[in-house]
Amino acid sequence: MTRPTGGLAGLLAGRTPSGVYRWHSHLDADALAHTLETAGWRLAHLDRTLDSREEALAALGEVLDFPDHYGRNLDALWDCLRDLPGPTVLLWDGWGALAHAAEPDVRRLLGVLEDRAAEGGFAVLLRGDGPDLGIAGLD
């Protein structure tokens, strides 16, 4: 796992690799969206309590504006993530409730998100309390 340097600014400038990170900022989503847009990125904000992997897959499709044919499974998630229209940050507030309830499912979801982030132009910020899954912080 690569250790981030330079926080959000480092990520947007390419000094920190794209990835899945814990993020402890209290910056509101509108301010984050503005910051991202200034740097040429867009924000997808997932901010709801989810009870299952199926709900998470559906919610990810909604906030990332996937096409209607999105199949709401891990393969379809991967395919649609590869077709994002430009650099994107997914801010996932409240991810921890699902991670506590269904850690294996969340690990699989995060694995797909991490694989896509490794290709660049995509990052995930997990904000809020959650289990220690060995995810580096971006602060």
C-alpha cells in the first residue's frame, strides 16, 4: 500500500496516487465539489445508510451516474467505473455502518474501487467511523 503525501491537494496534483483512503475532513460536500472542479475533477457523493451490498451497488450506480443498463453487481461496477467521463472522487460518508454489518461484502466492493483507482483518475474518500480495514488516511 502506497502512503499518501500531501493530502487532498497532493491527490489532485498527482503527487499522491489515486486510491481508496480514509478521510477525516469536515469540509462539506459543496465546498469539496468546488475544490475538485477547480482542479478538473468531479465529485460523486454517497451519503446514506446502506444495509446490504445490493443497496451499496445500486447507490454507487446512482451517485456515479451509471447508465440504465448497469447490472448492479461487481462485474458491472467494474465495467461502468472504467467508463467514467473524467477524473472523479467518490466521497462515501457513513460507509462504516455497512462495513461493520457486512465487512466481507464491503472489502469486495472496496477491492473493485481500489482496482479502478489504480488505473488513475479515480479516488475514493471514506469519511466517518468504520472498522480498521488497513486503509491509509488522506489527511
